[in-house]
Amino acid sequence: MSDAIRLLLADDQALVRGALAALLGLEPDLEVVAEVDRGDEVLAAVERHPVDVALLDIEMPGMTGIEVAELLAVRAPSVRALIVTTFGRPGYLRRAIDAGAAGFVVKDTPAPELAEAVRRVNAGMRVVDPELATESLLEGTNPLSAREREALTHALNGSPAAEIARALHLSEGTVRNYLSTAAAKTNARSSVEAAVIARDRGWL
């Protein structure tokens, strides 16, 4: 199938990856040429195989799908990135598009619609799940700074301010300030609650 659209699948769940490969492989104009289970293996796979569209999960070992999309935009700009994820969070959508992804759909998208999304992305168009697009517009932009996101990511794991300060090479007072402002921005009563809210909105 020399004229087929060549696909790379990146997902750490073998069953999901296999199902996607089987479904997309039924389309006469689509061909899965590579599969990986880690985000940090995508670039090497793209360099080994001619790939037109990379279908990326978000949460993978090594690198997230959003980080991979950003890397591909710089290192392999001819490869179009399509995020296919269980995590349909508006914040993820905005971050993915900002990173250079050409599309964002959820995994329960019917197979014919997913195949059409691949074709449209390959043709240079942008494809976004319409419900997520609406939610993203309603929620607005991520209000957290990079440092606030870093502090909240550690707080999400239950780390105290002193431990976060050591990890980020900051003073404990500075970390407490970041956590406090993040809590205010998310209308949370604690840094842990702020971290959970930020995670659920796809801001971390």
C-alpha cells in the first residue's frame, strides 16, 4: 500500500494498541507501520519508519503524548501528531494544541470517525473532539504558572512543603507562596485540593 497513510501507534496498554491497530488496519488507505509502548521511543521509531501520522496516548512512560507532540513538531515536523486518549480533559486539549498536536480525540471515538480524523489530520487539517473544545472554551486558559504547576505536582503525591522545596531547589517560604497562590487560583481550601482540581482539569 504505497499510497496508504502510514501510522505509528504509541500507547502503553498493549490491548488498546492492538485494538487500534486492528481497527485502523481494516481501512484500505491506512497502514500501521510502527507501534511503541513508551513516549520516549516515538522519535526513534519515526526515524526508522516513514510515518505520516503518529497516534499518541497522553499518559505513557518516558514522555507524555503532549511532550512527544512538542518534540515531533521540532524534530520531525512532517509527522502529524494526533492525541488519542482516555483522559478527555479540557486542559490537556489546550496544552496538546499549544504543543503542536494536529488533533485531539478520545478513545471511545467510533472507528470510522477515528479513521476520518486520521485522514483529515494527514491532509493538514486540525481535528478536535467538539465536546472538549466547548469545555475548553468555557474553562478558559490555565491560570497556573510553571512553578505553581511544579509545586502542585509534588503536592499531589502528598509531599510536604519542605520536601517540595528540596526537590525544586527553592526556599520553603517560596514553595508555600506558590502553593497558596495556586490554591487561590483554583478556589481550593488546601494545596492538595488545588493539586487534585488542577490534575482533573488537565493543567498539570
